[in-house]
Amino acid sequence: MTTQTNGDPVLDPAVLLEEPTADDRIERRLDRIEGEMHRLDVSTRRTNSAYGLFAAVAVVVALANLVAVAAKLGGKETTRTVTVNAPAAAAAPAAAVHASKVTLREFTVAPDPANVSAGKTKFTVNNAGKAGHEFVVLRTDKPAGSLLKGNEADETGNVGEIGDLPPGSTKTLSLNLKKGHYALICNLPGHYKAGQHADLTVR
């Protein structure tokens, strides 16, 4: 290197145009690689951030869908029930009842059943009381308890009777009854007034 008269160094143009050495080239390449690595690192971080954000959004959407499905499944379910009614079969006619067991006591009349079918009807009458009774069948529109006339029942409409039933005895009475209302009574003195009567319906 030479110096000028003023003492400043004079740069040799040959030195300035000198080819870089192998070390210089390696140094530059390393600098470039380091720069690229830095850029890649920044880019990778950005990509990872983007993927992280995408994953977070995906998780939120998935959770929202799960909540919606759970709400639908957990909600009140409505079930539609369709009922198909079979054609109604013709109602079987009620079995004809032509018998009634009647129990007499102080002071009641208890027919079983209290509804019978029109036609020939058989009454089986048992005196389960301690006093003698009678059994009278009256056809009437009045209730059995509304027949009092004086001290005994008015026997208008009498269609048949058993006049004497000692305690413990059982007798039968068969009558041909038409449809309508009947009163079954004991009309011995004081018995009807004491409440010894019942209603019978003939259908």
C-alpha cells in the first residue's frame, strides 16, 4: 500500500478488484444461509400460529355441534301414536235372567239380582230372619217405599205372593212378568212400615 503526500493511504485498484477468497465465499454463503434460516423460522412460526388458530376454531365449531346435538337428543321427544280402532263388533245381547234369589230379614227384602228379563221368572225366597214373613210382588210405577196406605202397603197391582214363610224356610214363586217396575214387599202388620220392601226392574 502507498501513501499520498498528505499521508492518506492510496488504495490500489488491483487490490479492490481482487477475487474473494474461498473463506470469503464460504462466509457469505453462511450469512445467506443464516438469513434464509431466520426467514424460514419466522415463516414457520407464522404457519404454526395459523395452524393453531385453525385448530382452535375447528375445536370451537366441533363443540358447538356437539352441544346442538346434545340439546336435540336431550330435549323432550314427541311420539306420535296412531290408534286404529277395529270395527266395533255387534254387542252381544245381554243374557236373559229369569231368576232371582230373595232373602227376607227383619226388616229387609234383598233380591239378587234386582234386574230380571221379561217373561217367566222364578223367585227363590228364603226367610233368614227370626220372625215369620210374607213375599208379595206388586206391579207399580211408584217406588217400593211409597206405597204406604194406613199402617200397611197398598197392594194394588199384586201379581203374586207367598203368604207364609216361617223363619229358616225357603219357597219358590214363578210368575210371568212384563217389562216394567215392580215392588217386592212383606205386608205383615208393621213390616212394610219398618222398611221391609225393595224395587225390582223387569227389562
